[in-house]
Amino acid sequence: MRKFNFKIILQLMGILLLFNGGFMLVSGLVSWYFNDGALNGILLAGGLTVFIGIVLRFATKGFEKKIKKREGYLVVTLGWVTMSLSGALPYILSGAIPSFTDAFFETMSGYTTTGASILNDIEIIPKSILFWRSTTHWIGGMGIIVLAIAILPLLGIGGMQMFAAEAPGPSGDKLHPRITDTAKRLWFLYFGLTLAEAVLLKLAGMGYFDAINHAMSTLSTGGFSTKNASIAFWNDQPLIQYIIIFFMFIAGTNFVLSYFAFKGDFKKYTKDEEFKYYFIIIVSLTIIATIIIYFYASVSIHPTDIQVIAHPKVFGELESSFRHGLFQVLAVVTTTGFVSADYTIWTPFLTVMFLIMMFLGASAGSTAGGVKIVRHIIMIKNGFLEFKRSLHPNAIVPVRYNTKTVTRGIVFNIMAFFILYLIVFAVGSLVFSLMGIDLITSVGAAASSLGNVGPAFGDLSPVNNYSSLPPFGKWWSTMLMLCGRLELFTVLIIFTPYFWKSN
Amino acid sequence: MRKFNFKIILQLMGILLLFNGGFMLVSGLVSWYFNDGALNGILLAGGLTVFIGIVLRFATKGFEKKIKKREGYLVVTLGWVTMSLSGALPYILSGAIPSFTDAFFETMSGYTTTGASILNDIEIIPKSILFWRSTTHWIGGMGIIVLAIAILPLLGIGGMQMFAAEAPGPSGDKLHPRITDTAKRLWFLYFGLTLAEAVLLKLAGMGYFDAINHAMSTLSTGGFSTKNASIAFWNDQPLIQYIIIFFMFIAGTNFVLSYFAFKGDFKKYTKDEEFKYYFIIIVSLTIIATIIIYFYASVSIHPTDIQVIAHPKVFGELESSFRHGLFQVLAVVTTTGFVSADYTIWTPFLTVMFLIMMFLGASAGSTAGGVKIVRHIIMIKNGFLEFKRSLHPNAIVPVRYNTKTVTRGIVFNIMAFFILYLIVFAVGSLVFSLMGIDLITSVGAAASSLGNVGPAFGDLSPVNNYSSLPPFGKWWSTMLMLCGRLELFTVLIIFTPYFWKSN
Ligand SMILES: [K+]
Ligand SMILES: [K+]
């Protein structure tokens, strides 16, 4: 068996823990400011995390500064697990979520930006803990941007591996140190956008605490809210919802494009094929949803009293239908999972449409989960060309994307990814149903967990939460979240014999 | 635009009509024998069909005896439509099914060997019409064997194109006349197996009319029954059900393998990878189903009074659980769709399992519909190898099947087929839901129609039928049946621009 450089792996875990502990201390400051009684628990969690981080770094001193592909997969997967294990400490030690299963679920749901929650009453949780909850989203979103744009392409994984050649540094076996350059710029943009949304939400009338939390939840396409009714809480303040709509759209866009736009180059947006289809998909689905909601569904009547506080029809039926249609389409396509209304009561057609939408995913290089639009574009183009190939078996008919030829290897990889995604989805549904969960709920839980969406169908519809799942169901859901978030291959490759075999 | 040889297409349609008319006259004999009052209608239908066939043949005399790939696709698709249009005549003209939509549905369901029915009371239908109904299955099954083994590989379509090189004659652009040789042998085997099942069923205690009809329904993996309760009618006669189980298994096996076995060469069975997995899948799923039925589901209590006539627990709970588990697993995997019990009330887990099973399909070269096991084998093998390719990007890692290397083009084609299958399934579900049909029923109707299974879920569960669908839903279902039966490409290619463009 080939030797792994475990020292560098542990060293990197140590760095992650220090980083995570630092963020916990920020939540500590929030607790101190609000005097919400969670301070001791958070400080203990932060201290413990920092301590273990320091121990790990010391214990692995003198590690070989060379990381290979295989270690790369382990670092990414173990990184997310390490973050989730330590990130659960503030919940447990503050007493906000005493159960380890529940706390781990909430944390993994945070870092994977899924936003599924086991909390029955969010509004009684100390503010600093809610802030920590949003922070896990924000860190997870940050992590995924860097991962998608800078690291996964080098590992030959993810929708963006076709841009591997354009990634900084030679796309060899080793990870290039220059990725930190790219990372810094993207973080800066991510931070700026979060700040901008928070300021706009505050100006639109949201309280500043809610504004900051929802901004962190939006840019990461996470979906945790500080309100039990999620964004339906502001159904009588359309401006707030339109601001969130705008930033969900941005969060579902490739951050590389937004970076160029930020530098004044808006042409990159218009020239990008994935952006074009992302835009077309959102517009088309919104038109369909609006028409059906307006004519066939009631947007004002909700099954639970949670929504009674809201007055969705501020500007009338049509505006309300449009807003909720657009909001929920973006919430599901960008996999943010915010809730302005319950899409499962919007006619059987929209229910099926929203289920299918869970398999779309927004842009590669965004914080969105799911399959991603670029993969669908390439698969559908290839599907059409397969007809041409049937008629002209000797002709070479390559797929073109963004005016370039996509190599057969990449098309192969994308199709294999999609099929693997569906197999994991099918097995995921089966395992849920094994716990006695009905068909719609099982299928929805698997699709939503794997796609990092959050709300699902049946017992896990947008007006419910995941607290009703049996403990094993919660663990299974976190497994699917992790697999989906890390583009399947990163996690599953570790379970193949090839990974552990020597060269 | 390139010129099509429409004359040969019409000539072949003429031949099909003569052939179909001939079979109608056999049903006429049945009507005369039973004196069931349908004789005039059937003779009129048969006469009309033969007449149009003769007219078509005369009108296209002197056709060029050369058929190219493109005409091949049209012949196959139009052939199935022509058969279904003419095959609906006996239903309409005898008055058994007066509505054209319903009659066309029943006929397309027959020729595609789907076995979904709009008949609320099968047992009041004249015997000759029931015989005609079974005949459509039997002709459809016969057609599909020849298509799958001899014609589609030459068109570069279907799970068996990898054997194209082994097909009789050079696999060039033209269809080789020697395919009729293969066809004759396979028909002989098909006929012999049908006869054998009919004799065995009769010996086991079934009436000879029912025995003949069910034998035709089994070998074609069709599923039409002469009883309202389907095979649950014989729940107190396990021997009859075990005979049907055996022949469903055979019907889901590659007929080329059975042909060699018939000639004494049983090694072909054991050496074939698809057969091995087919066997393993049936055994594994049966064990799972048996255990869950035995411990968690009640096999004796049925929701409708239809099953009260049956006494399923003749040999006790365990035998009954095993028998119904095995029967329904085979009925769904082989896409026969016979019903011995309602699998949708067998716990949520088995409901999800049976839904997923609709996407399996049995062997290529059998009469079963669906995706087929060979495609799953190759996709799963390729999925595993994709991990290896990630780790060794420069290595060439081909998929091996039956000890041979599968070319990348074939793996490509199979993955594209599967993705297309899922897209058609998703669109299929959406269209059903657009008619106000609930999620489970919509999803089930699409999966079952496309996979040529028959029974589905929700309002189309095994104890229901398709009569409740709105008219457009019935047409949409026949469209899916046809697409699924003809391996998608054959039908859909006609709707692509490539097909109609000149070379
Ligand atoms: K989410
Ligand atoms: K069938």
C-alpha cells in the first residue's frame, strides 16, 4: 500500500480548526453584546477547537510540504467533516441543541449550505447561536467557491474541470500554491456582496441582526433563517424579498463572472453560455410558475398559522404570484431553500416541476449545490449529437461549449457524474423509505439533501422541518449533503479500492 | 432535402397490414367458435385491414428494393403506429371499445407489450376480442425480438448494438436480407415456448382459453389478462403462478441465449454476464421482498373486493410471501406487469423499491421493456472506472463486458440513452401532472408507460386501471409506450433536424 502523507492532512485539519475556532470567538462577541446567556458555551467550544487545532499543528511539525491528488481528496472530505464536528460544539456546549445527532445535522447542514434544520422554534434560540448557524453557511459557501474554482479542477472533479487549463498554475499532480491568490480575490468579492446585501436589507426595513444573518445565508445559498416562517415573515415587505431574490440570483452565478463584472467587464456575463441558460431557465420557470399560481393556486392561504402573520398580496394577486413564483424558483434552482410560500400546495404540476428543479442546480463556480446547469447543457447537447452520430457513424461530432470543443473525456466524466448522482439519489430514497418514511417524503429528502436545497416534499415540505426524521435518517441525510456538496467523486472515491491501492 | 424511398416504406406497411389482417381472421375463427357476437365486427376489421394492405402493395409496385438507415427508422416507428391504428379496428367495429382514444390506447398498449388497460370489466368482453387483445401482445413481442436482435443493431441503436458485428450479415448501411433467417428461428422458439406454457397452464388446472391467452401475454412480457383480478384470480392455485413465474423469467432472458439452450448449449447462459446479473438481481430482490412482506406486510388483506375471491395463503404465510414477492419482482423487472398482489401497499420501502425497479428492465434481446440490465452493467462498471480515471488521468481504462472491451462510442451511446430516458421520464411526469394528476400517479404513469410495465402507483396502482386518465393523458401514455418500446432513439430521431437534412 502506498504511503499517504498523513502529516500534511492533519496539519491542514489543524489550520481549519484554528480558523473555525476564530469564527466561534466572533459568535462569542455577539453573545457578549446581546448578553444572551450562550457566552460560556461558545467560548468553551471556541477554546476547545483552537486548542485541538494547535495540538494538531504542533504534533505534525516538520511535515513534508508536498500534497498529491489522493491526499487532496482526503483533505477536502475530512475538512468538511472536521469543520462539522467542531462546529457542532457551540450548539451542544451552549445547550441550544443538546443532542449530538441534532447538533451534527444542523452543523453539516450549515457547512454544506443545505439549510435543512431540526429546530422547531428558531426564535427562542440565543442570537449568538443563530449567528453561529449563519456563520457555518457563510464559511461553507466560501469553502465551496474556492473548492469549485481552484481545487476540484486540479483533482479532475466537478463541473469546471474543463477550465482546469485556465486555472492558475500548471494543472499537474500537485496543487499549486498560487490558488491562494485566486481564493483571496474571490473571498473579497464574497465578503463585499454579503455586506452589500446586509446594508440593502437594513435600508429596506429589516433589523440589522436579521439583515446580516440573511445576507450570509443568501450568498452561500444556505437558507437558514432567523425566523420560523423563513422569508415568509416579510411577505408584507416585497422590497426585502426582491433584494433577497436579486442576491440569490447572484449567488447562483459563477463567481468568476461576477468578479470580472465587478472589475467592469460585463461582457463575460453575456458571452458565457451557462449564464445565458441560467438566465433563460429562471425566466421561463418563473413565467410558468406565475401563470399557474395566478390562475390555479391560492398564494394567500397557507396550511399553517405560521404564515398568517404575513400579508403576501400587498400589491395584489398578480404581483404576489409573480414574486412568490420567482422567489421559489430561485430558491430551488440556486438551492438556497428560503421559503416565501409552500410550493407543495401549488397544484400537482408545480409540485412535480419543483421536484425536477431540485436536479438542476445553478451555475458551476457558484455556491449552489446540485448537478449544475453546465452539466445539463453538455449532456443535452451531446444527447442531440448522439442522433447525428447514429446517422453518420463515421463522422467525428464533438460537443462545443463556449465556442470551444469539449473533449470526450470531459463529456464522459459529466455523464458518469450525472448517472452516479441518480444512483446515489435512488439509493438515498430507498434508505429513507426503509425507515418507514412514505414515498414522496423519502424521494424529496434524498433529492433535497443531495442537492443541498433544504426544504423538500411531504412531511419535509417548506412549512415543516427535519426534526421528525428518525436519528438514522438524520445521519443519512448529512451523508447525502456531504456527497452532494463535494461533487460526489471527492467523497465516494475514498471508498473505492483504486484509492487505497499503490500505483 | 434528401429523397426518401417512401415507396418501400409504404410497401412494407402494406405487408404489415396483410399480416395483421391475417391475425384478425384468426380472432374471427375464435369468435365463430364461441359464437360471442363479435364475428361481424372482426371480419369487417380484418377485411378492411387486408384491403388497405393490398392497395398499398399495388400502389407501390416496382419499388426500389434498397432500404437505407433513415428509412429503417421510419419503417420501425411507422410500423408500430400502422399496426396500432389497424389493430384498434376489431375493438371499435365489434363495439367492445367504442371510443377511438380508448381503442387506440388498448392496441398500442398491446403491441408495445405494456399491458395497461382502460377496460373496467374485462370479463364481459367477448372472448374473441380478448383473444385479439392477447394477440396484439404476442405480435408485439415477436416484433420486438426481431427488432432488438436483428434490426436495431444495424441501425446503431438499442442495448445490443455491441453485438452488431456478430449479427448476421455485414453491419453496413443496408439491412441484410439474411435477417429473415434469424427471425424465423427466433419465431419458432417464441412459438414453441408459448405453446409449452399454454400446455403446462392447462395441465395445472387453468381453462384452455385462459391458458392460451396468458401464455401469449407472458412470453411477450405483455401482461393483459382475461380476468379482472389478473393473476390474483389464481392465488389459490400456486402451481399456476409458479408456471407463469418460470415463463416470465424466460421471457426476460435474451432469446439468443434461450435459442442456444434449446439446441442443448446451456453454457451460453452461464457464461453470459447479463444473464448472471439478471439472475442475481431477481434472487436478491426476491429475498428482500419476501422478508419484508413476511414480517411487515399483510399479503392476505387486499383493499378491493377483487382479491377476496383469492386465497393466497394456501401453503402458509411464508410460501405466500415468497411467491408474491418473486411474482411481483419478476412482473416488474421483466416488465410483464401481471398482478398477483398490490405491491403499493407493501410498506413504503417496497413501494420505492418497485418504483426504482421500473427503471431496471430485464435482458436485451428479450421481450422486456425498460432500460435493460446490460446498460446498467456497463454504466456502473464505467462509473467505477471513472474513479480510476480520476486518479490516473493518462491511463486508458476501457470497460470490459463478456470478456471483451466495449468501445468508448458504445459506452457513450448507452449513457446518452439512459440520460435521454430520464429526460423523457421527467417530461413525461410533468405532462401528466399538468392534467392535475397527483405526483405519485404522474411519476408512476410515466415510469410504467415508458418502461412498458403496465401497473404503476397511486391511482394507477395494480388494483386500478388507466380508464381514469383524461383523454390527453391516454394519448400521452401511448406516446411514452412507443418511445420506450422502440428504444427512444428510433422514434425521437425522426423529430431531429439531422434526420431530414440531406447528407
Ligand atoms: K440550501
Ligand atoms: K407489460
